[in-house]
Amino acid sequence: MSVVVIGLSHRTSPVELRERFAFAESKIPSALQALRESGIAGEAVILSTCNRVEIYAATELEPSKAFDGLKQFLVASSHEVGSLRCDDRTAQRDVPTFGEEIYALAEPQSLHHLFKVASGLDSMVLGETEILGQIKDAYALAHQHKHTGARLNKLFQRAFNVAKHIRTHTNIQRGSVSVASVAVELADKIFTSLAGREVLVIGAGETGEKVARALLSRGAKSIIVANRSFERAQTLAAELKGRAIPFDDWSGEFDKIDIAISSTAAPHHILDRPKLEPLMKSRRQRPLLLIDIAVPRDIDPAVNALENVYLYNIDDLQSIAADYLKQRTEEITRCEQIIFEKARPFLESRENQPQMRHGPAAVRGLDASEQLPAS
């Protein structure tokens, strides 16, 4: 059984395309079950973040056949996502087609790729650490629902160890390397100072929280938190010494704020031009920075045409991330050597792995003896 991966990332496709393929976390277990029932994969993990959507599959199929099946699976999934954002006619017209935007890798490249992703070598911000936590969460979700087995359990555990080794033994993470810190750099470029700025965080997820903390550390005056779970908003606001508001009331704060960070899991835009235009009038056209780090995007790109509105999405952070790249490039070769060395034993052990079932008969779950605890 070999491991293959297909996916799209910030390196190969813009956010407008990636958001069509993004999986809501609640939908991933059923998607994994459908994938295994199809016979394409015996084991599978889906990684869906703001910068990438990837499927890691352990399969007994030839790589070319596995790639064809996985691509068809992605297209079918993207059509379901697209229908949430469009009327039926538009959804039919906008079914994505693949060119060079999608990558498909077989062993050993698939293993090297996972190790690079986990180590932050394939990230928008080279060396960032948030992706490792996202991979651990993706693996834990698949493991919890019994969609991983001996092959992927061992591979992902190895990936976690490789990421730790690289973090400990290289300087790849030197400097400002998180999405949050890059967002703060962007805010610094819009405003001469963050001192006294009011910040609204829409969505109390991990990334939004990190951005809020980074803004506070650079002098922001206060944080307002809006989240669909008001209890979660209250908890985060208390930690940040800010205040919480009900999710439906966030637009009422626009006359006070200078910066809004949006990172909800909504399948549609929560802010568009018709909604923002009157809000800007109540602000007397004071500059407003909007940072949309959600995929699918929370904010309609059309708002950027409004006067004194500055909208940046997750891809726009790439230009700032590039400024940090030069000081880390000398470490890339060293990290890749570590990855190749760590992948070799896994590849050599493949012939000794027991044959495993896949397809409809296996979807009930793998034997407990084949499971490893999630890291």
C-alpha cells in the first residue's frame, strides 16, 4: 500500500479557486467515509486550511488511477461547496476544472511533501508553526473516525517528529513567521502607529485570537470579539481584556473600529459592499483596514473599491511574507536534507507492511491494533 497526495495550495492557485475546494471541519468525517467507500483509498486524511486543501491517501491502486479518482472526488466536493455560494445556474457554470493548479504526488515525493508541509517549508510564511497544529488536528480527526491505519499512522507520527527535529536543529523559523505577525506588519503599513487603534475580531478561532494578541502587543487600544458562540467570545474577550458582543451585532461597532480581522467558517460572504457603504458614512470615511483570513472568504472583494477601505485576503499576506524569505533561504537545503534522511526508513519499510483492505468492506473502521494515539 503506497501513499499519494493531491491538493491545491497558495503556491499553485489563488484564494478564489482554493475556497471552492475548502472542507468545513464538520463535513470531513463523512467525506473521508465516502472516499474510502469508493475504493480509492484504504486510509485517508483531509487537510483543509486557508492556504491549502490536500488529501493524503494510502491506496493499493496504481498512482495514476488513484489520482484520477481523487481528482473526481475533489470536483464533486467542490460542486457541493459552490452550491452554497451560488444559485444553481451559477454553480453549474462554475464547476472547477483542473490545470496546473492541482498537484499529484506519489512516493517518495508524497512523503517528502508531507514532511515539508509539517515543517513549514511549503507555507506562505516560510517556517511558520501554525501548520503543524493544523496537520495534527486533521490527522486526529481522521484517526478519531477510524479512517487511518498502520500506514498513515506511522507516516503522520514521523512527520510530527521531523517537524520537531527541524524546529530544534535549524534556523528556519528565525524572525517573524506567523500569519498573525504578518497581519500586524500589514497593519503597521496602513497606519503610522497601532497605538490607540480599536480592533474588531469576527470569529474567535485560533488564528483570529493570535492576530488579536499580536495587535495588542504592538499597541492596539482594545479588542472587541464577535463570535457565533457568545460564550466563546466572552472567554476570549476576558483573556484579551476586551469586550464581547453577540455575533449579529458586529456591524454596529464599525463607527468605532480601525481594524477588523475576519476568520469565520461561514460558507458565504458576511460583509459586502451594500452593507459596508452606509457603515463607512457613519464612520465619516475614516480609514478602515479589513484583513480577511477566512477560506472561503468572509468579505466580498468588491468592498475594496470603496474610498478609505483597505481589504487584504490571505493571499495578499504573501507580499509581506516574501520580505522574510531572504533571511531563511540558506536553511532550506539543510532542512531538505533532513527530510530525505527521515523519509528513507519509511520507504524501506513499505514492503514489510501487511496488506490491508480498502473500499466498502473496510469503511467500518480499521482494527484497533493498527491504530496509534493521535499526537
